[in-house]
Amino acid sequence: MALSPACRPLDDLALQYRQFFPVTQRYVYLNHCSVSPLSSRVYNSMVEMLHGVSHYADRKFEEWEQTTALARAAAARLVNAKPHQIAFPRNTSEGLSVVANGLKWQPGDNIVTATTEFPANIYPWMRLREYGVELRLQGESGGLVDTDELLSLVDERTRMVAISWVQFATGQRLDLKRIGQFCRERGILHVVDAVQGLGALQMDVERDCVDVFAAGGHKFLLGPKGLGLLYVSDHALEKISPVFVGWTSVKDYHDYLIHDLHYRDGAVRFEGGSLNEVGITGLGQALELFLLAGPDKIEQHLLSLNLYITQKLEERGFRVMNSENRQQASAIIVFEGKPCSSEEICRVLASHDIIISARLGRVRVAPHFYNSREDIDRMMEALPPV
């Protein structure tokens, strides 16, 4: 299939925002499913806060609290949530563990997920076996998740379907709305590992019936490591108790001697103490950049790049996973590099300052909205022959 001329102007988005990413001065960076580079806006905001801490100590405390509030509001706008439904965990694993540890489980309860999930969305649930909770895994189907088969595992003792929005090893995007509506009709929690989708694709927690999502900030969210987002709906909040409780978990937490364990409204009760405000100001700037560029335009650009990359790879004779199902396309393109190994392909491209990654014997390419077709053409020129 040839790309229509109408697709070409989408590179204008990349050209408009490329200036904010110093990594482009040396690299063609196509590895946002692993660790993303920081934009100059993120970097400068974090440096400015560090300067403030160094020179003013706690004299800017109220200013830092306001920065956190603005970042929380930006995260809420990105996913059509309310600010009180957003918390700042350290990473995806911690966010999902808030749910795993905070629900009241009964022996015989079960959780449904897939064998293809990243460990962050396996181990928090697997640990619950000691309470008699069963972890039900939908078996691999050509490396992909079969949603019909996944949902067929649900029964009257299912408490939760916990699934990744985008699968880390294949780039397969699942239909959150379909899964969410299925769960909502049965009173089951819809819990989403959003780390490989959020920042690249549009999520609407109301439309998609998402009860909880967690996402680390260092992948497609273009933020620093060691900080992420946790969304908890008001409905889910009624079921999840804080298990890590600190001085900021409660209402009136500035009244230090009240000793009254009434939790704060919303997901902020799960934060529990002093926050990583340097990281939050950086993540906040990344979120504001998404909102400025337009989440709809970012998704459109990345899905267009996905199609462009897929076509170019297939023309070269590479096998691209899931290439026929455009409804499941994401910002991650996965292909097999035979006769070369995936690791060898990564080494060859790295020698040309083109950065991708290998997982489970396959190659992953993951551009972002500041990448252009010129970047992809450079990658294609450097690829070893099939």
C-alpha cells in the first residue's frame, strides 16, 4: 500500500516539536517503549527546582505544592479524569501493587490477565496466591492476546481483569472500551497497565470504563524515571484501602497532633508522605507538552508512522507482527529480523546512532511525536538485508 500524500503533512508535528528534544542532535531515537529522552522543557524545569532547593531550602514550599497541583491537573486533563483521582507512585509496579494489596480478598477469588503480560502486571497478582486468590492467564495465541478468550476466563468469582493497554513485546493495542464495558456490566474492576500507551495514544477513562490505571513516567510519557501516574476512579476508591499510610494520607495533615485517621478524598491518600517534587515538575512539563501538541494529533501522527514503518519493513521482506489488524496498532512496531538476530540488528543500528530495542527475539521500533519519516528512512537505510 502506498501512503497517500495527505499523510505527509503530519511530519509538520514532528518538525514543530523536534527543537525541544536535544537527543535528536546525535541520535535517531526510536526506543520510547524502553526509556525516553527528556525534552528541554522537562530538563529545565527540574534544574530550576533543584536550583530553588539549593538556594532557598523550604522558602519556596508553597510554590512547589502549586507545581504538584498543576501537574496533577494536567494528568487529569490528559485522560478525562478529575485531579483528585490522580496520584504519583514511583512506577507502574507500585501503582498496581496499591490495588493488589488494598483490596479485601477472599479465598476462591480470581484475577484474569494474559501470559504475555510484562512482569509488572503479573507479580503483584501472583503474590495473592497465599490468600487463596487464583491468577488466570489467557494463553498465548501467536504472541497476541485474544480478547474473546481472555474474557471467557471470567466467572462469578472474578474480581478483576488486569491487562496492558499495549503489549510490551508485540505492540498490540487492546480495546479498552470493550473490556471496560464488559467489566462494568459485571461489577468487575477494570485495571490497566498503561505504560506502553499513555502519552502516545488517547485514553478517556470515562469512555473506556477504566477503574484503575498505572503508568511509569519514563516511557511514552517522556518524563523522568522513578515517578509515574496512578488513576483510581471514585467507584474503585471505595474498594481499595491504603496499606502504606503516612502523614499526608489523612485530611488536615498539616494539623500534626490531631492523630485522626480519616483518609484524604481521592487517590492522593495513596501517596503517604513527601513527594518527589523535582520529578513531578518534570513530568508536569511533559504532560503540558502533550496537551499543547494535542493528544489527537500525537496519536494520528504515531499511527501514521506505524503504517509507514510497517510498509517499509514488509517491502524489505521483514515479518511485522500484527500488521494486518490496524485496530490493534500502537506506537510500537515489532518485527522479526531473520536471518540476523534481533540483538545484531540493534547493534548494527546503534553503530549508526539509531536506537531501537530487542525483546523475546524480536525487534521493537517505538517512535514518538517528534520523530519524522526522515528518521524512519534513515533506519531503513541502515538495516542489514534479510
